[in-house]
Amino acid sequence: MAKAFNESGAVSDETVEFISSRLKARQLREKMPKPAEMDGTAIRALRDRLQISQSMLAHTLNMSVESISKWERGEKKPNGAALRMLDILQRKGLEVFAQ
């Protein structure tokens, strides 16, 4: 519809590009599986499996060691990008970040 309005001169090229990019982002988001919630026990088990310290996990996720510690103690839960990156680590391992 935006393209039709653009052809008639009612909508700018920039608006069409903006709408198109928003639609592509939504389609991509719908295709991506939602990462599973991870509690402190699961995060600790992941670290143990990967044989890394809290400090190394914090560095990998660009987070603070304090955040990792709070997650593992159950004081806070990871969300957003951190949860997605933990999910990727869970499925693919550290090698995914070494490329």
C-alpha cells in the first residue's frame, strides 16, 4: 500500500523504505525461535559444560561479572540480548563467537 501511495506522490521514498524495513524486521522476529528462559542452575550448568568462569562468560556476553553472579544466585534473570546469546551458547557453544 505504501508503494502505491509513493507512486501517487503521497508518501516519500524514505517512508516506503522505513515501512519496508519494519516489515522485514517483524518477519524475521516471527521466524526466530524465542529463547528459553534460563535460571541460575541452568546458567551454572552451561558454564560448567563450557568449562568457563563467571568472568569469561561475562566477557563473552559483554556483561558484568556481578550480573552473571546475580543470575546464578537467582536474584535476577537474564533477558533480551543476553538471554538470546545464552541460548546461542547453549545450542552452538563458544566457537560461534570465535569466528
